[in-house]
Amino acid sequence: MGASPIPFAADVRPDDNDDGVNDERAFRFFYASRGVMGYLVKLLRTALKLAISNPKAHPVIDRPLLERAFTKAFSTSRYGLENPFKEEFKWRVPNGKPGGLPNLPPPLADDRAPLASVRRRSTKKDRARAARTALSK
């Protein structure tokens, strides 16, 4: 796999001195995507589009760029989401125990709902078959 066309800034990529995962950084991406891979892809594509559209302002993918991308990609008011890339985002909430609990995103409406099927474009052959069927009735 090739390298990213725009590198990630140090504040959003894993540190070299930890085990490859920083809990807070990873959790921000989990919260943004609500655990759905397609939402993570949407966030990163939006960030890349913003960075490519203005490379001087965004030479790297950093937290402020991800904050803008999240705001642009997702309707936060519709789903009750907070922007996890804002500096003031609290990724842990107090519960009386040391460290607290992760600030989980609102649940999906129905994670078992079937995905919308993609309609295949009709071909000339399909249209001819439909016309023959309609005329034969």
C-alpha cells in the first residue's frame, strides 16, 4: 500500500514510543465514525478534499483540519454528536472511578437495518425486454 498523499500530523498519528495506539487519538476516530468503517472513510475523504483544495493552509492532516472535515461531513445536531476533534472535547466522563468512562457516541438508530441497495443502470437489452413484456400482456 502506498503512502498517504498528505501526511498525518504528529497530534493525530500514533506515537513511535507507545504500542502504536494512543487511546485518546484512537477514541476520537471511533467517536467520529461511531464504529462504522464507512463513516471513517467519509471523514478521511472529506479531510483529504479540504487539504487538496488548499494545500498551503493544510500541508498535513491535523486536528483542526479533522475538526473542519467532521463538521462538513456530519450533521452533528441531527445525531446529537459532539465534534471529537475540538480541543475541548472530553473523551472521558467522570463516573467516580479513576480515569472515568469513555464518552461514547449516541447509538445508531438501527445497526441491523439493511443497507440501501445500489440500483444497476438499465441496459438497452433490459429496456427491450421490459417493452416486449409490456406489449405481450
